[in-house]
Amino acid sequence: MLKRFSLIALLIIISTSVLAQYDHPRKKKAETGSRDGRWEGSVILAYQTGLDQSYEGGAELSVNSTVGWGFSFGWNWTERLNLSYRFLSTSPKYSATIVQEDDPDVPGTLNYKMTKTTHQFNVTYNFMQRAFTPFVVAGIGWTKLDSNVPNSPPEIGCWWDPWWGYICFSDWDTYKTSEFTYNLGAGVRWDINTMVYTKASYVREFLKAENGSINLDTAVLELGLMF
């Protein structure tokens, strides 16, 4: 994965050099690149890649790739520097192999759909003060993972409703965790006009749980407004 990030960074540096080299000196800076001191917000379409990992004792986890959604809200401190909050939500299917301590020769398998919600506080550096610019992003936050596997019998409540008659509702606790995360990524931004912009990026999220780590890659496409 470090090789992938190194390659992305190299491509960004090369593209920045090429754009600067071919930019006509008399060409006026595009007004659409004016971000300094402006707020912005976007909606997000995210594609999260899958993973296969092995853990201590023979336990295994296989997570499918999936499409998710999110939103972002930020402030352009300068033309190059952006501070933002990002929320992402995905619900990938997964398969977990569980090894029982008292009977390790007979592992169990779970097939469920997890719920993953991520809150990130990011710093983005734009390489150019123009409408089109490559960028790098880094941030910290926390991620909540819900296995949707019940950890206790369901609680059931019933009552008479004046409109709907006799109603019963069941609820149960599940195995879940909330962990500190950090992320690194790179991408490109295009300010389409003085209000509308779009961004495409590739981000890796690093999550370390009590019994191991989970690192997930996400391709992010944003469409937003500056104001």
C-alpha cells in the first residue's frame, strides 16, 4: 500500500510540474479557483474496497466491497489549505471465521452485514491556486463498527395502540465497537464555477481494534457548493 501512495504522490508532483511548465505567463488566474476564506459543503458517493485478513488462533475476516454515502463541510483557510469534517457510512457484507477456545478444531462461521460509520476531521493541501488542482489529505477521527450479531436474547415489548391495534416490538444489543482512526489520501479538485466544485480522491483509513487492525481503502467522489 505504501508503494501505491508513493506512486500517487509522484504522479501529483509530476502533474503539478507539467501544469506549471505549460501555463502561459500572461494567462489570468481563473476566478473559479478563488477559494480563500469561503465555506463549502458536499455530498459524497464512496466505494469501499473489500479485504481478507487472518488473526491470532486461526480467526479470519472477509469483508466485501460496497458503495456508501456521506457528506462533508469545510472552510478554505487559504486557496491551498482546507479544514473540514467528513461523515461516511457503509454497510458491507462480511464473513467471519470464529475459533472457539474450548473446541479449536471446529471453527464457526458468521455471515452478516456490518454497519460502519466514520467521522473524520481532515486537513487538505491543494498544490495549485487554480480551478483544477491535485491535493493530498490527512485526518483523524473515530469509526463505529456494528457487527449486527446479537450478544443477548432480544427484548420484546407489546402494547395496544388506538390506531394500529396490538403491536409488538423487539430489540437486541449487538457486538460493536468505536475506535480511533486516522486517514491519508490524495486526489484532484475542479472548481467548475464560482459556486460548484467536484473532488475525486483515494483514501486509506487505519483502524486499530483491541485484537487487531483493519485498514480500508475508499474511492471518494464529491459534488459540492462554495458559499
